[in-house]
Amino acid sequence: MAQYDVYPNPQHQSRPFVPYVMDVQSALIDRLATRLVMPLSRVGAQLSHLPSNLCPVVSVEGESLTLQAHLAAPVAASLLKNPVMNLQSQASDVAAALDAVISGV
């Protein structure tokens, strides 16, 4: 598992609205049984009132989705299978979103 890997949402019920989750956990603690993930949501992807630093728009398989940093949660690592891509190129946006949640900046 790699930081910024994007996986199909393991919760089938919410997949129509949140098709993917992004692993944001550092590799320094990859021995844990869980991974910290952020949902990538279809809901709100086009809404301009969302703070761009909290909910940056990312593209996954040609679809614009919002990264929902404020909904980050642990997921069992065993549920995350077959990453579809890696968004390492947007690491600064992910860090800014986490900063917005933690410090309000």
C-alpha cells in the first residue's frame, strides 16, 4: 500500500456517491491494521461554495471528485484492494486539506 493510492470504496452502499477513497497515511506507520483514508465524493464536486483548500477537486479515471478531508476515517487495510491510481502529484493539496481540518488554515 502506498500513500495517495486511490481505491474503490469498500462500502458498497455509499459507492454511488463516494466511488473511491484515498489512502493518506504515512508509510512510517504502515504496519498498522488500519489505513487513514479520505473519501472522494461525487456530491459537491461542482459546488463553488466548498472551501477549495478543504475540498480540492481531483480527477480519477476522468471524473472530477471532491476530496473530503473533514470526513477522513480509518479503514481496515484488508478492505483496500487493487488501487486504481496514485495521486502523489496532488500531495500538497492533500496536506493543505488536512491543515484546514486541523488548524483552520
